[in-house]
Amino acid sequence: MRSEEGHPVEQIDGALEVDGSAYLVEIKWWGEPVEINAMSRHLVRVYGRSEVRALFISASGFTGPAIEESERALNQRVIVLGELRELVLLLERQGDVAAWLREKVRFAQLERRPLALLGSDF
């Protein structure tokens, strides 16, 4: 998204759709765990769009406050947190990314766990 002057106003790393639900994707390749400020910025982008869900992937995990903020946000939207190593292992096995995301959504919605690290079943 750009301003009238052509400057970037908002950066979105990606978007995807699974089973008719749209997800805004944020990926952080930081050396430190993702903190609450980065999480909050992504959630603001998600809240600005009707019916959109959030998928946040981190190469270095998440801080406790960032996870807690995601848990609170589950009252309003589906928020899914994942670690890059989960996706790498999944893709190395040519696993089913949609099934992986469905299971993560299930944990987020039913157990209020936005960060559920899943095994190799997908």
C-alpha cells in the first residue's frame, strides 16, 4: 500500500487463502525472538481488514509478551504463530501446508494456543 505521494505506508510479507479464509502473513528472520511491538504492528494490519486472519512466522521464536498479545487477540480474530523450522521440516518432507495450517488454526480456536508447535504428521 502506498501514500498519495507514492511512499510505502504498509508492507505485507504475503497473503494466502486456505479453505476460503484469507491470511496476512508476516515473516521475521531476526536473531532474537519476535517482541510485542512487531506482533502489535502485524495485528493492526490484520484488524484493518474484515474477516482476515493472521499468520506470523518467526525464525527465532516469540517472546512471552508477544504470545500473550496473540492470545488476547484470539477474542477478535484467528491468530496463528509458527516457527520457521516447522515450515522447513514440512517442506523438506513435501508435507501438506494447508493441513498444517488447519491444525494450527484448530489449536488457536479451540485451545486458545496461537503457538502450537506441531510434530511431523503433516
